[in-house]
Amino acid sequence: MLNRLYDRYGVSFVRRAIAGIGILVAVIVFFIIQGTGAPTVTEEERNVPEVALSAVKDFGNESSFSIVGTVRAVSEANLQAEAGGRITSVFVSIGDPVNAGTVLGTIENSAEYASLLQAQGAYDSALASNLQSNSSLEEMKVKVRNTYRDTFSTAEDVIRNLTDDFFQNPTSKNRGFRLGGAIGASQFNEDRGEIEIILTTWSDHIATNYEGMSETDMLRDAESGIVTINDFTARLALIIADYDANTYFTKEKLAVYKTRLAGARASLDGALASISVTRSAYNQALISASPDTASQSSALLKSALGALRGAQANYEKTIVRTPISGTVNALYLKQGEYISAGQPAGIVASNGSLEITTAVGEKDLEYIKIGDAVRINNTASGTVTRIAPAIDPNTGKSEVKISTDASLTLKNGSTVSITLSHKTNDTKDTTVMVIPLKALKMLASGSLVFSVSNTQTLISHPVTLGALRGDSVEIVSGLTPDSIIVTDARGLKEGDTVSVTSN
């Protein structure tokens, strides 16, 4: 092989190349030999754990613990169906703002409404019979006032809860008639304004205990108001009968309104009959001016009134109303579907005013009080506003309410993390030793903590534990406030060599 290299490159060139390679190998060997003399880091030295030290007294007597809470509206109503049946109408959608008393939907109530009308008729009949036999002038004056008030309730219910559905801003001067294509829309708007004046005046007379009004004036004004509203309702019924001329409501909804308007007119007719009967009885009392005596008709009237109130209550069970103002957060009503009594119908809440509800165990309860500050999701602050005065026997905890200034960032119904503080008292109690749980080493033989010797090895110290405080624990014995211990004993054991990072 060398002969071929000699022939190709020449003898002198090949010999110089071989000499150069030899020198290079010698240099490499020299540096390798020199490197073996450098100190090496053992695996044990590289794995020496680092620890921090602290005096027991520096841990203080306060610790924190975290629990889970639920965001809830301060004002919230979980609505349930009080009667079962087919849902005939739904008037709101999720997200709609509603006022207290707003009807969210109705359940099939033809039978209940018929019973209500029958009870109303029986009551009116019993009232007429009682008034005929009760000629006491003073009591008749009371009955006139009751009739004046009751007819106002009937009139207001028809306007507020039925005919106002056909107007935008019905109580405002800028009201608008919703039925598209209706002839005389401006007249309806004008008539609605006159009715508002009638209802307001009517209500003011009742509020001032009928001051300045005679019984004759009351009956005359009540009759005039009912006649005006009855005429107004009758003209509305004629308008909605023309389905093709109206575009705001569906034909199905207009059909529902047609039925309701018919029922409203029946109620108004009943109110007129009641006024007529009361007027006749009052006039008779004026003539006779004799004291009344208890009679069978009075008992029949009370019985009829009880039946009427019962029928009204059964009818109201078929109407889903919200008792509070707020926003519709959930709606479980769907027109045409069936619903059972007790089944959820919707949730209405005031989403702008939120609070957090949580529960605290008996041991932790003694360390918090109303007014304490808390952290929510480690991003917002809150304040303890209410603490249940007793332990719930079912959960073994007490309910705690927390107000927050983070309503804009929290959502109703969401779950949040709450960090509360344990406090022995308002000032630091130096007689109580408290250390973090992570500073403890839990063994089968007991609990211990570590200190570090001068040789950087761990020394164990058995301790006796007291009450648990969230992520900390009281030390009853085994340490003094000046004891210097390792702040985190996790993964350590006695005799380990460590490196101290702080003292």
C-alpha cells in the first residue's frame, strides 16, 4: 500500500504526512491525560436537595384555606308550574327583562276559567241576595266602597294584564298600537290615554279613603269606568277577529287573545251587574234606613266568596308569573308541550347584583367572621356578609354569603375558588405556634419536623399536633417559637445532606 502511495504522491510527501498524523495523535493523547486529573462532580453531589429555614414564630398565627363557592344573584326566583297541562302560550324569551308580575306563559285553563266565572256568578247572586236583606245604611256604605274597589281591580286587571299587550309603552304619551293594518289606530292610542287617566283617578280615590266622594259618586264613577273599558275591550275584540289585517301577532296568539278578551268582557259585565245590585241595595237602605241583622244570606255570601277565592286561586295556578323583576335566565316552557305540576318553568334573576354562596365546616367556622376579606379565583376580592347561625345537619356545614366587587367579571351560576384566612384573634398571639402542613413529615410513628445541623444534615424533631387550620396546623409540643425548622419537609428524611438556600 505504501508503495502505491509513494508512486502516486512521492516518498517525501508521504513520509511528511505520516509524521504530521503522529504528532496530532500525540497532542490528543496529552490533553486526554491532562483532563483526567480535573475534579469531577459525583451524582450524589448533584442531587443534594436545597431547603429553606424559618423560625417557628415567623410563621405567625394566621393561615389560609380554599373552598368552592357558587355565584348566585342576590334576587333570584326559580319558577315552577303549579298546575299540569298543555302550555297554551309563552310570552317571553331567554334574556328578556321582565317586571314583577309579568306573565311568562299560561297552561290550558278553560275548565279553571269556567269555574271562575261560575263562582263569580254565584258570588254576585249571593251578594245580591245579601244586599236585598241587608238594608243597613252604614254597612251598605261599606259595601259601596268595596264594590268601588273591586270593580277597580277588575278594570285594572283587564287593562294591565290583557289589553296593554296590544300597545307599546301603554302608560306613556308615546304609546303605539301594535296591530298592523288596524283602522283607527290613533283613536285606540287616544282612548288608552283616557283610560289611564280614569285608572289613575280611580286609584287615587281609593288611596285617599274616598275623601270627598259620596256613595252615589262612587257607583256612578265605577259604572262609567267599567262601561268605557268594556267598550274599549269590545272594539279590540273586533279588530283581532280580522287575522289578515294584523301582522304583529300570529294567528294562534290572536286566537288566544280572542278567548281572553271574551273572558275579560264577561268579567266586566259581572262588574256592571255588581254595581247595579249594589246601587239598588244602597237605595233601598236609604229608604229603609234601618239596622241590618245577621241572616242566612250573609252566610251564603261568605260561602260564595270563599268559592270565588278558591276558583281564582286555581285559575292563577295555570298562569306562570314572576314575583320579582330581573332577566329571564332560563325558560323551560314551550308552547304545545305538556308540563307537570312542580316541574321547573324558568329562572328570573337580577344579574347585576351577584353574591357568592359557599359552606364552611364547624372547625373552620370559628376563625372567620362577618366583614372578613376573601380572594376570589385569586383575581378579585370579596367580603363575608352573612354566616348561618347554625350548622346544617345534612351537610355538617354552615352557609356563608360573600359579596363581591367583581360582578362584571363573574357569571350567575358559575363556580369559583374562594380563599379565606384563619385568624386566632385580631392581634398576633405569640402563645400559639402554627406551622405549614408542608413543614411536617408524617410517619407511622408520628409527626416530626427537620432542622439542619452544622454538617448540613437533617435532624428530626417529633412534635405533638393541635388543631388543623386549613393549610396549617397548631403545634402543642416539641418546638419553641425560636426553633429553626425546614419550611418544606416533602421528600426529605433524617440524615439527608442538604443545601440551605435561606435562613
